[in-house]
Amino acid sequence: MNRILPIVLAILACVLIAAATVHTSSLAPATTPQGAVDSLLTQVLAHDLRGAYQFVSSTSNTSFEDFARDLGGSNGSLRTYSALQKFDTKVLNENDQTANVRANMSYSAAVGALYDTRELKVVKEGSIWKVDWPVEKAPKVPPQVIPVNYLRWDIVTRGADDDWGAQNVDDRDGRDRERRHGAWLRFRGRNPGRQRQ
């Protein structure tokens, strides 16, 4: 009995260590269209855009930079200050090679919730499903001069060196303060309007 207990505990420890090291990866290939969109958005929810990009189809011709800019925002837009809070997916239609999945996404931002709904095309590449992520590409136009043909208003403020505008005008509080001070001097028996000689 003394020898059996340590052997059982050693075997139990080996089994527990083996069970702890075996885990399913969240980057496992998707076997359903909805699973592909769910896996992509789960990675976005975890702020792992590289992991999410693995679920983007190569037929979409989307670079990682465009994908990250589309999801994370750019140039100080409100999307740069927001994070994906939750999402909901629904398969609209599906056949053997393609499917359409609607993704309702809710972003949390400093000004409140932002909502985004996308209908994503999911394609089957071999035995796995991948998302065809469309990115709006902004046209690259050369810099140009745009004529201003409307009346423009500028706010003009007085600088320290300017000699225009309302100067040396006491405000109401200044006049009231002077009036109160004169009343105090009259109370003490002095006339504030008469100069002593």
C-alpha cells in the first residue's frame, strides 16, 4: 500500500499536466461560415488584429494595414478611440462555396455606443471558410487649390499693440466699487469729491 499511493499520485500528476497543456486554439480553421465571422470578430474583440486577419480571404485583396485601418480607425476618427464591445452574427444565405453573414457590431466609445452592421461574404477555400473583407479604398488625388467663392468670417481679437476698440472703459463692478468707496469716505466724514489742500 505504501508503494501504490505515490505511483497513483505520480500518474495523476502526469495526466493533469498533459490535460493542462492541451488546449484548442482560437485560431483553429473555421468549418462553418458563421464560425469564420465569429472567429474573426472574437479576435478583434481581444484586440488581436493579426489573429483576426488570418480569417480574411486571400481573394479579398485586402492588406493587413487596410484591414487594421478599417477596424481600428485612422487619422483621429472616432473609431480610433473606440473598441468592439459585442457582436452578433446571422447567416443570411449559404451554399456549398459561398455564404452571406450579417454582423451587427457594437463599439464602445467616449461619446457612447457606435453601431455598425455589415453584410459579409464568406467563401470556402479548400475545406475552411474565410471572410471576404471589403475595404473602401479612398481615391488618391493630387493636391489642388480650391477657390473660396463664399463670404468668409474671421474672428478678430484685439492684440496688445492694437489701438482700436473699447479702451479705458470701466466695467460695472469698477464703478460700483468706486461708488461704495465714496460712500465709505462720506460715512467717515470726508468728502471724496473735494481735494484736501
